[in-house]
Amino acid sequence: VQLQASGGGLVQAGGSLRLSCAASGGTSSRTTLAWFRQAPGKDREFVAAAFRWSQHTYYADSVKGRFAISRDNAKNTQYLQMNSLKPEDTAIYYCAADNSLILSSIRLYEQYSSWGQGTLVTVSS
């Protein structure tokens, strides 16, 4: 699966951004698409994920209620709407995909086989 992430930028605290992750080649109904982020000097952390075959979405506690996943299956694209952004949301955001994950694995970045190039989100205070 090839992934292309876009939509990052500079925004003031309290603002919003929408990230896009376009997937191609090898996606199926079993594909899990996820977002991770990595701030300077920190480990990569889980942000959100969704299975293509399910309406269920999963979020890190730190973004629950502020971020939301949506998708356009016709375009094979998943979006991450980020609202009420905080300076601590500043990071490089990566989209990731895998075709064989189970629910207990979706928060583990090492379980994903495909990664996009990352897009930088900077939230100023």
C-alpha cells in the first residue's frame, strides 16, 4: 500500500486543520488506516485509526473529542479533522496502513507495514 499524506501547516492554538491520507495499491476491506505523530525528541505515538470494513474509530485519549476520522472510499482517502488544536499537538503526523491487524494491535506503530511520508503540524500558542 502506498500512502500520501498532506494537509499539515501552521495554526494558532484553538484552530483547526484537516489532514488527508490517500492510499493506493493493495488496499482491501481488511485495511486498517491509522494516524501516528512524532514530536521532537519523543517516540512515535498513536493518534487515531479505523478499519475500512467498520464504522468504528479509535482515538488516543489525548485527542478524543477534538480529532475525528472520516473517509471517502471512492477516493480511497482517509481524513483526520483536528479541532481545538493545542501547542502539544505539534508534531509530524504520519498515516499508516496494514491489511492484517486485529483490534489489539492498532495502537502499535511497529505493526504497520506501510507508511506515508509525514506532514508537519505546528500549533502556536
